Amino acid sequence: MNLNIWLTDLKAWYERGNHRDIDILRRSVHRVPDSVFMQLETPHDSEALAYWLDACQRLSIYYTDLGDADQGYNYLQFAYAKLQAMSTETSLQPDARRWALKKLDRLVVAMSEFCQHQHNEKWLEESKHLIDLHVAFMSGQNHLNLAYQQP
């Protein structure tokens, strides 16, 4: 799908204000053009990625509110996985990779809070596991998320 058409459709969902048609949001998240994760060179690129990430978070809230915590969590995991792949993509500029790593830091906090708000032991274990995996992943990224180092 063309990025401009995809973004126009997704923005239209937000502008309509009728957020009950969740299928549009779900389709947008799953049919996102690959180019969204391959560059952050223009404000348009950044806007598309921000809309996609927000859509994942909204779907997480939607399903959690319906009582389907597993599905709600899946959308957070999906966003985390996409950003993680983006952060290791060597063809991306270091600034874009660093941005993805910083978003991962924020997303893992949101995921951990999500787990801690569930009332089941499995979710507490998931939270601990999530943090351990995130720390292991981030330690392999040479602290790119902390400071920019000129080559």
C-alpha cells in the first residue's frame, strides 16, 4: 500500500471522531507499509510512524477495556517488535535508530505497567521476563539510546 494513501486513511479515522469502527484502525496497523519502518528522514515519515504507534496503543486499550488483556498486550508486543527491528536496521541513520531505541525504553515501561495492572500471577512473571529481555537487548546496542557519538 502507498504510504500517502495509508496515512490519509488513518488520519481520517482520527479526524472523524467516531472511534467505534475499530476495524479501520486494526486494518491500518496490520497493513502498514514497510517504508514506515525504513526511514525517518522527513516530517511525513515521522508522522506516519507516530500515527502507527499510537494506533497500536489505542488497540491495546480497546481490547483491554473489552476484557481481553492478551489481545491488548499483543498490540504492545507488536509495536515493540517492529521498533526493535527498526532499531537494529543498519541501513537507517543513527538518529532514526536512536529514536527507535528511546521509544523502546518508553514502550517497555508501558508494557510493564500493563502487566502489573493485571490481576494474575502470569502477568507479574511476564513483567519480570519483559524487563530481563529488554535489558539484554539494550545492552547489545552499545548505549546508542543514551548519547549521540559523532563518527
